[in-house]
Amino acid sequence: MAHSLSAKKRIRQSLKRRARNRARKDLIKDQVNGFQSAIAGGDLSKAETELNKTVQRLDRTAAKGTIHKNTAARRRSRMTKRLNAAKAAATAKTTA
């Protein structure tokens, strides 16, 4: 247990930051799940809007320092690839 005032303050600050960071990460997870369910359902227009919302959330969270900017970029890239693959599959299905 912390004894000095500065150590106690540091504990209080850490608790606040941890709660804030967890909340931000939970929001990202919810957004990603919405995107994945739209892709799985085959609703490409909804998936595109969900992707835009998720990218915004990722970038904002990375800017605040909760996640690393490269982590946000990697997730953004992977989700965009999934959307593009789904669009290509839908296009190939309609032309075939």
C-alpha cells in the first residue's frame, strides 16, 4: 500500500486512466463487432458505414494514446481488406 501522498495520488490517477482506457477499448470492440456482423449478413452498405465509424473511433483512440497508432492502422487495414474482399465476391457473384 502506498504511504506517501504522491504515491496515493498516482494510484488515483491510474485508476481513472485505466477505467477510461477500458471504456474506449470496449467502444472499439462494439464497433468492430457491428462491422463484422454487417459483413457476415452480406449488407455491404451498412458494413461500409460501420467501417467509417470504426475507423474514426480507432483513430481517435490512438490519438489519445489508449492504443498505439500502428495498432489502429493495422486494424483499419484488415477491416478495409475484408470489406473489399466482400465487395469483390459480391461483384463476381452478380457477373457470373
